[in-house]
Amino acid sequence: MTTGQLTLGVEEEFLLVGTDGLLSRYGPEIADASEGEHVEAELKTCQVEAITSVCRTPEEVLTELTAMRAELSEAAVRRGLRILPSGCPVMPETEQQEITPNPRYLRMADWFGATVRSVATCGCHVHVGIPDRETGVRIINQTRPWLPVLLTITANSPFDGADTGYASWRYQEWSRWPSAGAPPLFSGLDEYESTVDSMLRCGALMDRAMIYWDIRLSERHPTVEFRISDVAVTATHATLFATLVRGLVAHALDTAAPPPQLPQTILRANLWRASREGLSGSALHPVTGEMTPVQSQLDDLVELLAPVLGEDLEFVKAGVAHLRERGTGAARQRAAYNRRGELIDVVDALTGK
């Protein structure tokens, strides 16, 4: 199987800020003003989400993401605002962000309390088409060891009012949810469903849409959904991430070997390390278990996926070279800050000002 046989879709969440870089509450208005169904309001009124159509090639994904980012930016500018592609707010926020007045979101706020009130993070979610849910669980089991490497590619949230010391602080913030983090190793679909049922019964999930694992089965589409990523600093980075995810799914479908028996505790620790240092750091290698530079792990991932990437291989190679030349979102944010030590410079760099 090659990746071209699998459908692909991407969802990107963005923060809405004013000219001063502080969060704005006009996300629902921006979503309502958009044409079609590809822009939606999010949990917080300072957020908005853009959704591609079902795509077949990286070029289609890149074209749609670029166009949607431009549309959102234009809609924001008309209101004197900016769309911020960052996993966390950059500037220090003194006011609590409002919950979008959607009945489901309000129930979440009531039940989960400060977890909802304190989180204003933005991710990138990639959907890949699958034949059935049992196959989806097999894909989760096979691909989960590579989650730390995937996290580093789009790590884009080093600031949250100050430098957090992390490349992806969003991942740490999002991990507060009881249903977030690395998925367990499942024996099959029955265990997946029984785990979800138990989480629902104990109240850790309010509904099935709150399955927030880094990889999950979609409840709305016949897809497996990767939720590990920060919103990328550019559409190019997001497309590289999505293309590698689809490659991992194709590789898992072609693999007859049993899944790696990686304990969830070790995977969680490795994800912490990846969140801390990003692409410039080291982590446990998903195959050897040895501490290895993430840059080398990324090379190993591309080599592993080369047989299934097909026509996507050159796109991936060019994307990885661009990533190394220009730096991840976290590296770019810190470079912008280091020029003057001013957080507004980070906002300006991310919004193209």
C-alpha cells in the first residue's frame, strides 16, 4: 500500500488576538462570517478552527491550508484583529477567557471547572481514512511509539506569558484533561470500547467527543485521528506533519508484525522529553529504546516510511530540509523574542507583521 490510497484531512485551531497581542473574544463572529462549513468556533471565544475537505495529496492539503489561513487572516483584519498560529497565548493574559456559549461547552465548564477555564491551546489534528474501527485500533497500537517524534515537528508553544522552558507547552497544558495523553496499548476494538465506556461511566468523559488521546478513532468520520501536534507555525509545516502521519498509517497497514509492547508510562515520559526539548533535543528511540537525537529519529522515520510514501517522498524530503533550515515554530518564536526581549515581537513574527 502507498499513502496515495488513503484519504487525508486536517483541522487547525488558531488564537485570535488584537494589535496588542492579547486574546480577543471574537472567534464565534469570525466563524459565523465565514462561508461554508470549513471554519468553526471553538471551546474559547478567543479561538477559531479551520477544516480542510477530504484530500488525496500533500499539495491539496497545502493549498487548502494556505487558502484558509489567508481567509481567516482577512476576516480578522477587517475587525482590527490578527490570527495567531501558536499552540499557547504568547502575551501575559490578565483576564479569564470566555467560554463559547454553546450548551455542550457550558456543561464541560461546569463539570471540569478550572481545567476548562485555564486552557486556551491550539492544536493540529490529522484524519486518515481507515476501512474499519478494528483496523483503526491496530493502527493506534503500531504508530503510538512514534508520537514523540511527531510532537517535535510542529512544536510551537514555548511562551505562555513568559518562556516556559518547553518547546511545546501546549502539550503539557492539554495533558490536564483526564482523557488526554498517549493512548494505551489495546488488545483490540473491544478493549478500546470498554475503556471508553468506563471513562464515560466515571465522568472522565462527558461524551465520546471528549476522547482526547493523542491518537483516537473518530466518532464522526471513518478515520483515525492524530491529535498530538501543536498548531503549526506555517501551512507547510502542518502539511509535512500530515503527510508523515499518513505514511505511518500506510506503514501500519502493511505491517504484519505484532505492535511494539511499549508501556504507557515510558511513552508518557518520552513525550514529556519531546515536549521539553523539541526537535533539537533527544528522546528514547521508538525502535531501539536508546537515547537518540530527535533529528536522527526523524531521518529514521523518513527511511522507514520511504517504501509506502510513493509520490509523497520528495515532498517529505523537501519539507524536512525546510524544517531544518528555517527551524520549528518554537525555534522561530524564541528567535523573535531574543532580538529585543519583547513578547510582542513574537506575535508580530507569527502574524507576519
